[in-house]
Amino acid sequence: MAEENKQWSGRTDGTSWMQRSLIAMLRVVDVRVFYAIMALVVPFYMVFNRKGYQAMRGYFSHRGDHGLRLVWHIYRNHYVFGQIVIDRFAVYAGKKFTFIEEGNDLIKKHSERDEGFVMLSSHVGNYELTGCTFDASKKRVNALVYAGESEAIMESRKKILAKHNIGLILVGNDMSHIFQMNTAIDNGEIISMHADRLFGSQKCITCRFMGEDAGFPAGPYAFAAQKGTPVYAVFYMKQSTKVYHLYVRPIVCEEDGNIRKRMNSMAQSYVKVLEEMVNAYPYQWFNYFDFWQKHE
């Protein structure tokens, strides 16, 4: 990553003090109280965060929305995003959620083998919940996370993940995370990472997404293709106040061909699954920048 992504900072809003205070309050206050507050705050956020508003305007325009319907859907997206963020902090505070699993047996069976594998997700739903639901007792998980997050977020993540044999690989500008990823896969462990956001000059793979070409980071697919490791798409989608639906899908890769052909095959397969998920949960798409911008 030679440059910092100017479209997205990667950092959760709020100071460490605010985030710690929220965690403390969620230990004693029901999440629905904060949901109600969020419903009132969202309109102001839509007005003052024009970049996020315009990004969601473009997203819902791709879905064919316009007029007042478009504005309503942008509001619902922001509101659901607020709920997702509150749920994340609720987990840090020790709150529990119920999970409906679909396809998770694939990962459970693969965890019995010596071979490592890759889990890919995107900024949809609440992938942060992996840390409180995934059983890594038989195979360690190494989650790639942005190195610039706040101290409160990092401390909370480490505390939750340590209980589930999940470690963090910090993604910075020095590329040291690549060596850690190689070591983990060579040791038969699991790599967990996002596969939907570009950073600066990072190479991309162009895929057809929601009717128009979009750039997806080549890194996750190049890594999996080079290591010859299986790949699964994993999504945690919010179903109701305290219920999430976990989806696991195998990602298809052409057996023949060179690395570039295999990584392109993988990317196309993943994006197809991602599009299906976004169509099923249209308000849980949380990429607040111009996702369909032109990439060289």
C-alpha cells in the first residue's frame, strides 16, 4: 500500500474516550435505546456528511431508485449502519446475539484438515461478529485489520478475539503483513480479510458489479491463487434487533491456468456472491465513497 486511500480513512468515528464511554453504557443499557437515538441523529449526519450521502445516492441510483424513495433508502442505510456500529460496541460490552447459520458446516469441516484457507468478506453486514461466534479451537484465525484504528477499538477487539483463538495482523504501509499471512497459511491456519476496498495505488481487478464495472483489490485473490488455498465468502447480515444471519459460500477457482487467470476467476466468483448478498440486504452496504469510480 504505497498511498493512503483518500476516499476512506479506515478509522471508526469518535475519540477513544467516547468509544470507551459507549462500551460502558452498553453494559447496562439496552441497544434499542441507542437505536432510538440513532434514528434522530441520522438526518443531521446525512446533511453534514455530504460525501457519505452522495456515495449512497450513487449506490441506490445503481439500484434504480430516484426522488423521495431514493432519500428514504439513503436514510435507512445510514440508520442500519448506526445499528451495526452500536451492535459492534455492544459485543465489546459483553452483549450476546443469536445467529442463524447457513453453510458454516463447510468451514467447520475444513477446520478439521491440516490445510489452511482464506475467508473473505466485505463492508456489508457486521463482519466484526466473527470474533464472538467463530470456533477457532481447532485452527487459529488471523484477521487482517487496519492499523490506524483507535486504542479503544483495538483493545476491545484483542480482548474479545483472544478468547476465541483469533489473532490480529495489522495492515500498514510497510507490507510486513504479507510475511505474517504467508507464515499463517504455511502453518495450516486461517486468514480472514476484506476484499472490497482499494487503497491508493493498489492493483485492482475489474468486475461487473450491479450493472457497471467496479475495481476490487487484487491482493486477496493474488494471495490465495499463489498459495493455492481454498477460499470462502463469509457474511454476517443483521436480521433483527438481536439476530444475525451467517452465510458461508465457497469461492470457485479455475483449476487450470496461470496465477492471473486463477485470481480473476476467484474475483468474479466472489463478486457474484457479494452482489447476491447486497441484493438480499440492500441497506447493509457500507462503502461510503464512490465505489464505481474509474480505476486504471
